[in-house]
Amino acid sequence: MLSGPTKKIGGKKCVVMSERDRLVIGRNLKHLRKLKGLTQQQLADELNIRRSSIGAYEECRATPKYETIEGISNFFQVSIDLLVKEDLSGYSEEQLRERQASRGPDIEGKSLRVLSITVDQDGHENIEYVPQKASAGYLNGFADKEYLEDLPKFQLPMLRGGTFRAFQIKGDSMLPLKSGTIIIGQYLEDWRDIKEGQTYIVLSESEGVVYKRVFRHQGRDGEAMLRLKSDNPAYEDYFIELTDVREIWKARMYLSEEFPQPDMSLEKLSSIVMEIQQEVIRLKSGNN
């Protein structure tokens, strides 16, 4: 098994493989190459690498770099997860397509995925900061080294032993935390570790980057979903399918330029917001 998510360290993406992983990917590479009727040299030309490298991978004498695994995956149209973890040597091309299509939702969140990070000159992981203006692009750039390298970075000595990222939230859905507050989250590798009702930053295709309380949920057809709940009761809960999720970060701490007011409770803040919203509705109705 892979020891964890693939990471970019010091500007490079690397994959830590066990002996079994090397055997699986070597056997799969040889089988996929023969299914296409390619020689080692022809495949090497397609992947822009040396023929001797193909031989070394197939004979398990070397471990391919992440970029090479990605190239193999794209060329043969087989997911990286299947390529590394499952013996495909007995599959025909049609069976491979069926196997790829039949894969269910990643309930555990443990399928191989790329997690890019940056480090300082001493090799310590940075905390990359995703401000509001950059959050829209994070969905497309979260695994891209150029995108990550352009983000502001910092470190906090009390946060060690994990991978952390900072996100600036927008809106009033999580009062008393106001718009502009920075939430620092710790990367969640195994989604089974979600604690019901605790707060997380969730990156999904449909919603982008959101900060919510998270609950596991099963849809009517049995699909694995997440229920996302706001602390502000003016906002309704909503659901997203787990297959839509790309990253989950457990909220560890927050940074804010505004100090909480001792006489302003969550209930009072929520009441004020609801009154403002109702007044806006009345004004709109009156104008019509």
C-alpha cells in the first residue's frame, strides 16, 4: 500500500511505494503495453522517457516518478489508483473500461490523490494561505505546484505533525466568525475520521471551498453524502455527494483581526441577521 497521499516536497512530487506496489505497477505497465501492441521503445517515445526506464519499471528494478505514473495513467486511460493498487494483468481492454466505470464512491477518502505542499529551506512544511480572492481558483489549482508556490506562506510553531492550510472565509453563515476570518485546517487523509458536527473546510466540485459543520449522510439511493450545516440558523443545511469532494481539512484554529464582543452571543447575532433579512424582504415587497 502507499504510505499516504502523494505530496510535492521541495518542488517535486514523489511517491513512496512498498515492494508490492512496485510489483503491481510493473506488472500492470507490461500488460497495458502489450494490450496496445507497443514495444518498450514505442511506449518510451510516447511517454518521453528512455526505453531502459520502461524495462526497469516492468522488471520492478526501479520506481517511476510521479510525473511518469501520471503520464502512464493518462496514456492508457486508467486511474492512478487502479494502476498502483490493483493487479490488472488478467483484464481485457473491455474489462478494464468496465472496471474503471464500476468503481464506487471513495467512502474512506483513501484513493490515491495528489496533495501538493511547499517547504522552507530547512524542509519544514509551510502553511499555504488561500485568501478570498484566490479561493475560486483553488479548485483548479489545489494540486498544481505553480498555483501553490504563488500563495502566501507562513508557519506556526504550535502546529506540527501534519499538513496545514489556511483559508479565508466569506459571508456570515458561520457566525460569530465573521467574513474575512482565516481558518487553519489540518489535512484529513481518511474521511472515516470525520467527527459528526465538527467544523471542516470542504473542497468540492459543486461548492468550491466552504467552511461548515459536517455530518455523514446516506442518500435515498444509498449514495454516500455529506450534510453541511451553518452555525447561522438563517442558512439551511445542504448535501453534497462524496464523489464530488476533493479535499477535507479539519479546522484547528482561526485568526481574526476582530475580537469577539462579550455581550454578543451567537443567538443575538443570529437574531440581528434574521431581522435584517426580514426587513429587506419587507422593503422589497413594499417596492413591488
